[in-house]
Amino acid sequence: MQPEQATFLLHAVALPWLKVEHPLTRKVIEAVPLDKGDYRPNPNSRPAFELAWHIASAENRFLDGVASGEFNYGGSTPPETVRNSADVAK
């Protein structure tokens, strides 16, 4: 991909998508009750807090991968300061 093509995709596709998707994602994460971060609809499911972190961090990992050209397919652990869905939504 040439730099001009990347710039076009960034401005025509990625940024408009992010402007729409980010507020919606934030609302979903904020909807997780602060005292229900350990909720699992099924014992095999991830807890609600872990899913909220996964959703938020996946967006960042994707954008970092686009910028660097290298994608990190591993998950990430939330920092110690991120303890609940409100912290994730910040």
C-alpha cells in the first residue's frame, strides 16, 4: 500500500467509522453494572468485565496494528488502575 492510499483509507474509512463506533462501544461498556463485572451467563463464558476490557483493548490493538504494520493477536491485561467497567470506558 502506498502512503497516499493509506491516507485515503484513514480519512475516508477508518476515522469516520471510529467516530460512529467509539461512542456506541462506550455506551455498551458503561452499561455493565459496576457490581456485576464478574457476571457470566454461562460458566464457560468470560466475565462481563473481561469482555468489556477485551472490546476496548481490541480497538486500540487494531489501530496500533494499522499504524505500525504489525498486529498483536494476544490479549492484554488491564492496568491495575482499571478495576471496573467505568474505568474501561474512560
